[in-house]
Amino acid sequence: MAAALRRVTRLRLVAGAPSLAFTRSAFVAKRPNYDQPNWFGVALAFSTSAALWAFLFKQHNEDVMEYERRKEERKHKCTECS
């Protein structure tokens, strides 16, 4: 166990730590330009949000209609159907 740990430690020392040049993100390397906003990103965010809300309302209305239909089925108690 100890021998394997020493080998791993030696390999890590030989490989060295990664340099900082490779750890910096390209998205952080330049300053954001607030004079020209990313209108495509803004439009994409708002349209996605609107589409999700539309789907939510549509699904809610379908669920309410199904609930009302099942509620009426439970009230219906004739002898011919059962």
C-alpha cells in the first residue's frame, strides 16, 4: 500500500502542477462590453421563458378539464352503464 502511494506521489511530482495559463477561462479573459448588450441572448432568454409559461398554462388548462371530466364520471351512477 505504501509503495503504491509513493509511486503515485513521484508521478505527480514529475508531471508537475498545471500552469495557470491553461486554467484561465476564455470567457473571463476579456472585460464585458456593456455599451453593446448581447441582444440575441436577451431575446433567447425572454422567448424561452415565455414559451415555458405558455406551456405551463396550456398544461394547467388540460389538467383542469381532465379533472372536471373525471369528477362528472364519478357522479354518474346509472345501472345501465355499470
